[in-house]
Amino acid sequence: MVSPFSPSRPLAIVTPVSTPSVGLPEQHSTKAARLLAAASDLLIGRGARGFTVADVAQRAHVGKGTVYLYWPTKEDLLIGLLGRGFLGLLDDLIRRLGEEPDLARPSRFCPTMLDVATSQPLLAALQRHDENLLGVLADHPRSVALHDALGPSAVIGAVLPVWRRHGMARTDWETADQAFALHGLVTGIALSLVGPAPGPRPADSPLNVLSVAVTALLGPERATQKQVRSAATEIIKFLDRGRDTALELIA
């Protein structure tokens, strides 16, 4: 069987409205970039409880005070790392949709979103609520705000009406109920990707199963190429606004 998650012939390119992150210190300072790389390695390697500003500075070959020039507290640095994980997710999705608008189809967008998100170690840890890795980040108000604004529920809540308007989701079902069911499907498979599977493993890959299941839930994708391009443009705009939200929360 040919997987519905396999790439299809690209449509005309949609130009992303995203712009590079502005105001992030690593864009203007090689020291800040080294500090972020060092902090990310230490956090993933040791977890938040074994993470110290002194160790970050030593690993980046700068003085401890230099860290505080960019991040006033250890907490700010940790939130900054998590926020950059969300920025990486958003930038990747924006780029992919710009290059291939057909990814806006539900059967392709949902698996793509999970594939990108679970490749980000901190986002995967947040999804499975890994307190050993995240420490204070697991329930920090700004972590919760990032997840509430840009996590699976937020993204599904934003893109489902787009799919309904453009012939990619059935409209004979209340939007709220449809979103609830879709959220349960997506988050359940996400958890199976970032942690021990709660039940038997599927015969096919989880992302391919998700693709088929999304179509079974939302119905056939009857969109024209024009509708697909319009949907891709709308989704990119939402993701671009999400970048602004992430930047505000890690500023």
C-alpha cells in the first residue's frame, strides 16, 4: 500500500511570510550562540537539576558573568532554550509549507507536525512531561503558555477551521467536537512517539497510521489545488504569528 504520508507532486510554491528571528542575542553575538549551544548540550545531557550557569559558562569558554548579560537568571536561559525549540518547529513548518503547499492537507500536516516536533528533544520532553529532564520547566508558567499557544491543541484549533473552509474536513460535525477528537488522536500518537507505547505497536509506522486515521476522522480531502494553496497560506500566517508569541515569551 502506498502511504498517504508519502510526498506527492508539489503544487506552486507559497512564499512564506516568516522573517528571521529579530532581537535574539545569538543572531548578533557569537558568545551568545556558544552559550546556547553549551546550555542545550548540558540540559539534554544532565537534565535541569544538574544544570548550572557556571558549567554553561565553562563549557562555552566565557566568564559566568557573560551569561547574565544575555539571560538575567538561570530560569530565563532554560525558558529561552525551550522557546527556541518552538521557534525551530515553527520555522521548519513554515519553510516546508512554503516549498510544498500540499503539506497543508490534514493527512500530511498532522504527521509532518509530529515528525518535526518529536525531533526537538525539549518539545518531546514537554509532551511526555519529563520532569527529570525539564525540572522547573515542566510546569513553569511560561512553559505552559508556550504549550498552550503552540502545542498540538492550539495548532489543531487554528487549522481545523481552515480545513473545513477549504474542503479538507467534513462540516456536518460540530467544530468543537471534531477538534476534541482530532486532538485526542494526535496527542495519543505523539505520546507513543516520545515515550513507551501504551498499547500494541502498529504494523505500519505510527506517522503513516496517523495519516490514515486523520482522513478516517475528517473525511476525504476534496480540496482543489487553489484551495490547498489558500489553506497553506492561512496556516503559514498562523505559524508566523506563533513565532511572535514565542519571541514575546522568551524575551
